Amino acid sequence: MEAFRAIVTRFPLRELDIRRCFNRDAQFRAICADYDEAVKALRRWQQAAKQGDREGSRKAADYERLVAELEAEALVHMNRP
């Protein structure tokens, strides 16, 4: 259920939609799990970047893109009839 919390934190006003999708759609659950992992990795790399790690800065940018892509994919699933 941890994966569920990360996407709800990002879209709190869509919690009911998220719950519905999470309960009925295995692909959406996979997106949520991937999103949770990507957000955690993003935070780690952002911390490394703050400490002056060039690799951290590059990886943080990569994970920012991945997080945005997963958010968009989650929204597509939530907006399906």
C-alpha cells in the first residue's frame, strides 16, 4: 500500500479516483509502484546533488523526467471512463 500513498500525496484531490483505479487495474498498481520507487530515488539523488555530486545532479534530472512521465501515465489511467 506504500505505492498508493506516493501517488495520493502528489494528487490528493484525486484520491477517490486513485483508490478505484488501484483496486481494479493491475497496470495502474504497477505504475504506482514504479512511481513510488522513482520518487524515492529522486529524493536520494537530489540529496547527493545538494552535496555537490555531479552524478547526483544528472541522475536527479533523469528521475525528475521519469516521475513526470509516470504522473502523466497515472493520470491517463485515472481519466479513463
